[in-house]
Amino acid sequence: CTALVCYSDELAVRVEKALQARGVDIPREKAIISFDNSAFAGLAHPALTTLNHPKDDFGALAAQKLLHMIAGEREESAVLPWSLVERESLGQA
């Protein structure tokens, strides 16, 4: 395994620290990417490459859909865009 994908930045930071404690060089020996683009990602060393999602838009859309469902309306799934925030945890491409 040369890379890990974590479901959250918080978990990725824990994994990164655990690997480093075992002498693994991030990103030379093991690359890490995660989801959220939280403060954890930028504070990690090396900083985590992460996928950013529009948090405010997700929240507003979820609230709108919930209100529609409470009113008896049918709601469909929605897809919102993600963007890649490239930092040091993937190393040189």
C-alpha cells in the first residue's frame, strides 16, 4: 500500500501521527488524502491534501429539503461539487 484515503481530516491526522511514530515518512513512503478540508488538514505536518465540500451550501440545502419533507413534499437526492485542496501529504506527482 502506497497511499491511504481517510473519511475525515481528523482521522487522517491520527493515522498520519501513528505512521510517523512508527518511522513512516509521509508522503515519501505513504501518501494520505482525506475529506472535509477542516482546520485539522492545514495544521497537520505535513499538511493534508483533502477534498473540500461546500459546507454552508450542504447545510442550507439539507434544511430546505427537511422543511419540504415536513410539509409532505417528496425530495430527491442532490449532488453538490467538491474541490481538491492540494497540500503536502501526497508528495510530488
